[in-house]
Amino acid sequence: MVEVIVEKLGLDSSTNSHVVILREKGGTRILPIWIGQPEADSIVMEMKNVRRERPLTHDLCKNLIMGLGGTLRRVQITKVQKSTYYAELHVLRPDGVVQIDARPSDSIAIALRMSAPIFAPEALLTKVEEEDGSEDFSPSGSSGPTPEELTSDQLKAYLETLRPEDFGKFNL
């Protein structure tokens, strides 16, 4: 498992779906995961430190974990099968660690709220090669877009570099 961070969040205009780009911590390989709008909104709200008067679903999950005496130790993106990603929440309780099956998008939103690390299998990470004139998915310190936005042109440039053999490792 490799620790990853939320690098960017954007909209794939070809599918009108949101995409969260996870990047290996201290590296350049990425893992794009297509997610729903409510989860994307929740992730952006946490990244921008927006608070609501009443807890939303992912805030409630955080409150439940903490209220029951648990600590979110880590989130793991575990696999992808038939184009569906799987993840687990690893919650430490006084009697041991409990692994809870969850969607990656929900897991990421909860991990951000609880400052828990996120991990992904090495086999799911994709190396992004920089091409002339196209922006890459570089670390947030670059002069590119902010972490909460990814232009359709940037996503398109990345997707155009994928080869059919790149998808073999995703077990589609």
C-alpha cells in the first residue's frame, strides 16, 4: 500500500462526472476515481473548510466514530472490480481495529474530516507523463489549478495518454 493525498477534484466533461485525483504522497503517480456530485461537494467543502450549521452525512460519520470511542486510523482503497472501486475504513476501538467496507468517495470525505491517511495499492497507481504544452497533475505547490479544480482540458490530456494496456491492471 502507498499513501496518497487528494491532489485535485474536477469534472470530466465527457461523462459529466466528478473525478477525484489521488496522488502518491511525495511522488507523481496518480489514481483517478470517478465519484458522485454529493461526495464531490462534501470533499470540496472540507478542503475549503466550509462548515454548515448542522452536520452533513460525512460529518455525522465522523461524529459517530468519535462518539463511539473510535479513531479513524486509515482509509484503504482496496481494489477495483468491474469498474467499481472498493475501500475500507480502519477504525481503532478500545477492543481492536474494525475494518468497515465503504465507497472510496465516502471514505475520502471522512478521512479528510478526521485527518486520517489514505492508502491505495501500488498496482492501481498510474504514472503520468508530461507532454509538450499539456499540463500535468503536479503537486499543489505548482502554478497549475488549485486542488479543488481540474479543467476538462487537463483531464482530457491525461486520458488521451492512456493506452489499452494501462487498463489491464485495473481488472475491469
